Amino acid sequence: MKKLLAVAGILLLAAGVALAAPASKSGSKSSADKWLHVRVEDGSGTDAETVHVNVPLSLAEAVIPAINVDNFKNGKVHVDMNGGNNHLQDVDIRKILTALRDTPDGNFVTVEGAGDNVQVAKQGGYLVAKVREGKAGGSKVDARIPFQVVEALLSGDDNELNIAAAVRALGEHGDGVLVTVDDEKSKVRIWVDSKNESQ
Amino acid sequence: MLNIFRSERGLSVPGGMLAAAGVGAILAGSYLYSQGLIRVSVQEKSPGGEHIRLAVPAAIVPLALAFVPAAEIGKHMPAEARQHLPMVEAALNELQRLPDCTLVQVDGPREHVRIRVEDGKMVVDVNDHEDEVHLALPLGSLRSVLAKLHRAVEFSPKDGDSELSGAWSHPGHHGGGHHDEECDVTREVDDDGSGSTESTAESL
């Protein structure tokens, strides 16, 4: 009888292993702290199409340095600033950025035209850009990028954009909306938060 | 009847063997269960369209891969695959750590796509006007595939060879003692006017 009990015990133990295996898997999952969300709503009515993309920044941080294609290597994109048709060749972006960082909050660029309004400003550690097209019902673009992210983006060598560092900086920054685009037909929203589902 | 499984001291030899077989079966079953199932379902929506369903224990993936020589995979491995292998590995490491979540969701008038991570599986659901496809792939099963591909990289054509053979190269055009011989064959055929070196390499 004792031996039968022992066999039954072993069988139960084996069954326990079977049940515990998936449970331990789910237990080992770590929470990806920050998620980058993209939501696109295109069209309206029955033709409406929505796209939701939710990417954990930890995934982006891990994958981006491993990309090794063309001018994207080691998490950095090589930009040919001195290219023939490149308008950036005469602009020292880093110097401009340093100057912006050291200046107090305020509007840097304001363009008010007949059709379009453009405003670039620094507000509370963010580089803020607003574009309004048309009078009413035109497209609206709002971008609010943390300065740390912009700095990280430009932290590589000359002619390089450090994407990996920018993603890391984004993860270290708080939650917030980065870009919204609203126009007659579509809406785009890009934001970072700690939820793994877009809302 | 149960007496044949019992001796005076307890379990008899057949009884012990049966118990051991039972434990082995349960352990094997628990391993298969823990590795999950690869599920594929493709349903064509056209009249008379086919419905293909496949459910394979993920545990057989490493077993099946054991029968495929790494050298053979490497010889046919495109340069792009070799290039992107570290990226896939990094992505897999992170995907395995994710909680259940939806990575991509597309809802349109004619198509619905959802890519999500669920219980350690990558689940892809596509439903458009032509087909309905469901795929569930345990992420753990991809690890053995990646390990095999890493071993295969050692046998893959080097960069210098890739321009000769294109993305899908022939085994004879990299490394090994037959290299020169193969090159001679290539030249001979080329001299015969059969076309470029590339086309010759493919014909071999």
C-alpha cells in the first residue's frame, strides 16, 4: 500500500511539473516599463480603418543596436549631411540645439501666413512644434519631444543620429504624447506610457 | 488480477515497469505540454476553398532540426538572413519576456489583422476578404531554430562569395576542398558561352 502511495505521489509530482511549467513561464515575464504606442485612424464611416501599434521600448532598445543594414548600424543612422542636395549641410544642428537648451522657455519661430501657421517653441524641457494648415478644418500637427530625447538623438558623431540613445532617453522620460496629427481624413497619435494596450 | 503487479514485498517487476512507464509518459506529456503547440489554420473564403489545419507539438521542432545538417542550411542561407539573425535573436529575447499584449492591430472594412503575444506564444490572426489565417507559434520553439541557424552561419557563404552567387548560393562556391574544382567548371561553362557567371552558378 505504501509503495502504491509512493507511485501515486510520483505521478502527482509529474502532473505538478506539467502544470507548473507554463505557470513558471508566465511568472518570469518582466514588465516592459514603457510602451510606445501609435494609433492611426484613417477615413470615416464604413471605410474607416484603424491601426494600433504597441511596441515596448525595451524591445526597441534591444533590437535597434542589432540592426545592421545599409546606413543603420549599431543603433545609429548615418546621415550624409554633405550630400549634394542636402540642405542640412550648412546647418550645425548641434550648435542650434545647445543654444536652444540654454535659452529660457519661449517661442523661437512663429510663422503666420495666409494659409499656414507654424510655431516652434521651448516649453518646460520640451521642444514643441505646432503646424496649422488652412483656416478651419485644415490639418493640425502637434509635436512635443522631450529635449533629452533630441539631445540623445544627436549624441553620436557628426553625421549620425543615435536612435538607440533616443529610444533609451524616451524610456527614461515620463509618459506623454509625442505627436498628434489631425486632418480631415485621418488622425495620428504617437505617445509613450506604461500600459501595454493603446487606449 | 491486480496480483500480477504485486509481490509479497510490494510491487512486482511488471508492476514497477508499468509505474515507471506511467511516470515516463506523464513526464513526456508534461514536457510536450510545457513546450506548447504550433497551430496553423488557413481557410480560403472562396467557394469550395480549402481549410488547412495543423497542430504540431513545438517539442518536435528541435527533434526535427537535429536531422537537418547545419552545413546544408548554411550553404543555402541568404546573406540577408545571416545579417538579420542578431536582430531576430534580440527581438525573441525581449518578446519572451513580454506580458500578454497586442503588438499590432489593424481593423479595416476589408481586413482585420492582429499580432499579439499570449501565454508565451506569438499569435497572428489575419482575416481579409480572401482568407482567414490563424497562427500560434510558441516563442520557446524558435530558440532551437535560432541555435541551429547560428551553427549554420559558420557554413554560410562569406561576403566575398555572395556577389558570385547572389542571395541563394550554391554549396560549391565557398570554402571546402572542391572550391577550385567548381570554379574551373564554372569557367569552362562560361567559356562555352552559356551566359554570365551568376547564371552558371545557379545552373550548377
